[in-house]
Amino acid sequence: MNALCLDIGNTSIKCCKIINDKINKIDNVLKSDNLISFLQVYDLNGINHLLISSVVPNLYIQIKELFNTKNMEIFEVSYKNSGINLEVDSPSEVGADRICNVSAENKIYGSPSIIIDF
């Protein structure tokens, strides 16, 4: 799989390609205002999937609109597709960043664990 991965947080945005299952250089986009401009000139040759983890809903909508025109399969991390039983009152309020942390922890280490994300 060749994919573009975006991790959109409140304070930082990370972007990288996965080519033939190998993670390439991770780029840091300093401001959310610059992300759309950055992605419009980003080399997407051979990329057929977009994997996105976002805690900024408005920015996700803009990105989805941009990539819908590029005929890519888009996968957004959410509580609905995480495969994780979130034992909270409102699973929809659990951020995609935290879901990714738990998923990675389960795959790499197994449970139980304590995850610190700051």
C-alpha cells in the first residue's frame, strides 16, 4: 500500500508517506493555515490512500474535499472503526490521537499499559 498519513493535532501536524509499507520522512507543518497549501504542492505520485487522524474537525472537512478530487481511498481514524471497546459515556468525544495511541499500544505491547501523551 502507498499512502499519505496525516496526524492533525491542536498544536502540531505531521505528514508522511508510506511507500511499499515503508515509512518515509515525517514532515512537520507548523500551522493549520498552511496545511492545505502544503498538500496542494505535495508530491502524491503513486499514492492511492489517505490515512488521517484529526482532532480538528473543520480542517478534516477541508482535507477530505481536497482529496475527494484525487480519487484516493480515505480512511479517518474514529471510535466507529477503531476496533477498540471505549468504555466511556460518549465514545464520539474520544480524540483520534488517543485512539491511535491505544491501538499502537495494543499492537506493540499488549494490555494493560499506561499511555502518556503530551
